[in-house]
Amino acid sequence: MRLIIKRVLLCILMGLFSVGSAFAANGAKLTMEQRLQRIERILQNQSLADLVLQVQQLRQEVRQLRGDLEEQKYNMDGMSRRQRDLYVDIDQRLSRIQSGGAMSPTPQPVTTPVMPPPASVAVGQTATVSPQPPPEAPANAAIGGVIPPDPKKESEAYQAAFNLLKQGRYGESITAFSGFLRDFPGGEYEDNAQYWLAEASYVNRDFDTALGEFTKIMENYPDSPKVPGAMLKIGYIQYEKKNWAGTRNILKQLIDNFPATTESRLAQKRLQRLTKEGH
């Protein structure tokens, strides 16, 4: 009897233990799920925070890029305005030179007529007549048998070539300036045409051709106001060709020979750039 009672009690205890274990397992299971949900919420919140931060960073970068673009656009507009003003100033100067030459006609030599001897001079006596200077040759007379170019045609041809350059039609302007130099040798605009011919080749990045054309200005027109600009562009070309010694030599010559010019200041800046780059 006692043995039966003991077995019943043992069965009851075992049942209670099983139920308790099941409840404990269920409680642990719920706790793990809650923890996983909490971790997922944290991760989701962190991901959203990262996305928000990335969006803010992208917005800041976009604003910075937009500011850089606006600054570049402002600089480009300023360069375009300065270039346009430069061309207009050159055109105005050339127009004033041309109109000044047209408004000042070549003075004609004044010849004093030889008066007959007065009646009081006795017959057989020779009247004293002041010698008259020989008439001056007209300014447009041929010198050495070479007929100077027609100023009007020369000006029109030069302006046509220059307009092509202003319009950015560099290939056509090269052809036009070459034709101008061929058709109007020794003309008033010859050194200017030579400079702009070289400039058109420089803009086209035909550095070898531009180097030869700029060199002609120094050799053929040493007194031209275009010489400092030609020397500066020669220095720039040598820089593009990575000829550092040639760059320094020509720019130093420019600074020494034309110290009070804009070209001299630009040459100094390029030399400073060479030093910073370690060339």
C-alpha cells in the first residue's frame, strides 16, 4: 500500500515538474522574441538614422557643387566680358586710327607762282627771283617702285579676318589673316595680323605652328606693341610642351624688357606656378 502511494506521489511530482518546465520554456521563448523584436527595431532606427545622415550629406554636397558651378559660371562670364571688352577696345582704337588718317588729308605742296619782273627793272637786267623748294612728294607715292596698299581695302580685309576670330571661327580666321599678310605686305596692320594669326593657332592648340608665328613678331616687328604678348604666349607654349628651361628663359626676358606691363605680371605668376610645381 505504501509502495502504491509512493508511486502515485512520484507520478504527481513528475507531472508538476513537466508542467513547470513547459511554462518556463514558453516564458523564455517569449522573452527571446521580444529581444529579437527590440533588436530589429534598433537596427531599423539605426538604418533610418544612417539614411537621414547620408541624405543630409548628399544635400550638403549638392549645395557645395551648386555653389562651385555658380562660381565657375561667374568666372567664365567675367572672362567672356573681359575678352569682349578687349576686342571692342581694339576695334575702337583701330577705328580711331583709321578715321584719324581719313580726316587728315595729306597736305599738298604750295607752289608760289613766279611773278614776272616789275616794270621798273630795266631791260637787259635780270630780275632776282627767290628760289622755290621742290614740291614734296605725296605721302602715298610709290617708294622704290612698290605701290603701297589701298588703306581702305587693307582695313576692310583686316576687319573681316578679325571678325572671324571674334566669332570663334579660328580655322577661317587663320586663312583670312594669312591671305591678309600675303596681299598687304608692309601695311599698317601687318604686325597685328601676324599676332592674331599666331593667336588663332594657339587657341586651336596647334602649338608648333603658333610658336613659329609668335616668333616672327619678335624677329620681324621688334618695335611692335605686340612683342610683350608674343613673348608671353611663347612662354605659355613652352610650358605646354614641358620645356621648363625655355619657359623660364622667355618669361624672364619679358619681365626684364617690359617690366611695367600686364604681360610682365602674368609672366611672374607663371614663374611662381613653375616653382610651386617643382619644375
